[in-house]
Amino acid sequence: MSATTHPKRIGFLSFGHWHPSPHSGTRTGRDALVQSIELAVAAEELGIDGAFFRVHHFARQLASPFPLLAAIGARTSRIEIGTGVIDMRYENPLYMAEDAAAADLISAHAGGEGRLQLGVSRGSPETALDGAHAFGYVPGDGETDADLARAKTELFRAAIASAGVVMSNPQMTGQSRPLAIEPQSPGLVDRIWWGSGTRATAKWTAEQGMNLMSSTLLTEDTGVPFDELQAEQIQVFRDAWAEAGWERTPRISVSRSILPIRNDEDRAFFQGRGAGDTEDQVGFIDGGIARFGKSYIGEPDKIAADLANDAAVREADTLLVTVPNQLGVDYNAGLLEAIAEHVAPAIGWARKG
């Protein structure tokens, strides 16, 4: 059984691809955005716990998450809404703090706290060369991209926790005092996740008091299967969290590609994919070795049994299922329903709503 004290949650993770191809059900940026909203609404009706979105720049993918998250928050009332992940190199931390708080407050329209669960990180390999530089953000002398992302994250988290980030103008306010960004959304600071690709960054994440969003790939390899290496990463995180003495219990998520074969349409799309999809892969990324997790493809009962034996899935409280978003809302809603009905109960998940 999982060591977490949080109930098991399951959500979907969309990369938000679109392509102007006759074979794509998502041909434009408008399609990707509107279909993302509709899939989140459908997922909530199915009892799914979360709707999460990847963020990529300079590509036919979702790039500006906060208008999308706010729109989903206004259309839904229960489902968690998040990112996996925002590349902090591209962000203005204070403007992001304002956007995040506003979107979180909109999501709380039905009462209670907001529902944003924001995954952030240094980002992943991308199509653009020095893309963040084009946005005006360049690391300083002796500073790496990772340093820049972490510094921005520190300022962002301080801002959403009501820290004063600028002094007031005495001519306007009659006094000189620190001012916080507005609006503020209570509880948001505890719902920030760091996308971690190594055991070392998992330890750092715990030391900072952020939740852990274990990456879809790990930029290290020890020769053990992906799920075992990821479970080891989770344990490193938990140990560091306990040592840091944080009072709250952290959240931990992992992502998996899960494609149950239910009918001839599924067979046409997915059955017969190469072993590279159904076995772990080891390769090189950003100049270093990396291990990628396998896809779960097959009959629902077989996937359920295999997923129940996945060491990292057992340890995490949240499982994010990557969806083939270009197949459209109806297809992906059906896929999520099949997972909810036939696969997710095997990992201790219970339908919500």
C-alpha cells in the first residue's frame, strides 16, 4: 500500500497538441483550447479528480495556461485544475502571481479554497534555441537556466504568500510600507508542485516545501526499471520532507500513458505499437542519460494488474493519465471512463462526485 495519507486521485494530463492535418481532430489553437475546456467538464462529470496541462512555447501546443485554467475553473466546480509543468524561465514571477491568484479565485466560485495545482520547473527540452531569452529572460553571469528558474519560483511563491515585494509610494498612500500583489488566494502557496527529474531535485523540492511532480522521464539511470527508480525518488523526497520538519503532508504525482483496448477503433490506433512503447527506454537528453517509462497498452484487466504492480504508482497519491488529445473530446472522455471503470480501482482509486 502507498505510504501517502492522501486519498488516491486520478487526473488527465494533456499536451495540447494541434496540427492542421485531415487526420487530426484538433487542427487549430482554438480547437486545442476549447476542447481542453470541454474535456475537463466531461472529466468532472465522470468523477475524475484532475485536469492538468503541459505548457510549451514556440510549438503547436498549449502555451499560456492561465486563461485556460480560469475558463475551466468557471465551467467546473469540483475538479482540480493544474499544469505539468510551467517552465519558469519564461515567466514574470509577479505577473504570474497575479494571474495564478485570479484563476484560483475564479475556480472557488462554488465556495471553499481554489482548485489550482500548479506544477512548475526549469522546463524540458524544447523546439526553440534559447526561447526564454526571446521573452527577455537571460541568466546572469555565472547563473544557469536552472538557477534562473529556481530564483523566479522563490519570488513567485513569496508573492502568492502575501510577501511585500515593493514599497508603497508615500505621496499616494501617506506611508512607506511593503506592498503585496493583489489579489491574494488563500491556500495557493501550498498547492505548488516542482517537476523533478532526479533524486537530487526531489530532495531539493522537499527542502523548499513544494509538492513533488515526478517527471515523465528521469534524467538519470541506475539500471533499475523506471517505476522502481521513480519510487526511489519519491522515498528520497519523503525522507527530506520529514527531515525538514514541514507540518503538512505533501502531495506526490506520477504520469503514465494508459491506453485500454476496448474496441476496433482502439486496436486500429494503438494495438501493435512497438516494444519501445511498452518497455522502458534509455536514451540521451540535454547531453545526459535519461530513462523513460513504458506505456500501458492492452486489455483493461491486464493493464489494471500491471499498474497495480507499478512501484511508483503505488507510492504516489496522484496518477496523471496522458491523453491523445488530437483524437478529440468524445474519444478521450470514453478513454477516461474506461480507465475509471476498469483500471483505476486496481490502484485504490474511488470515483468522486
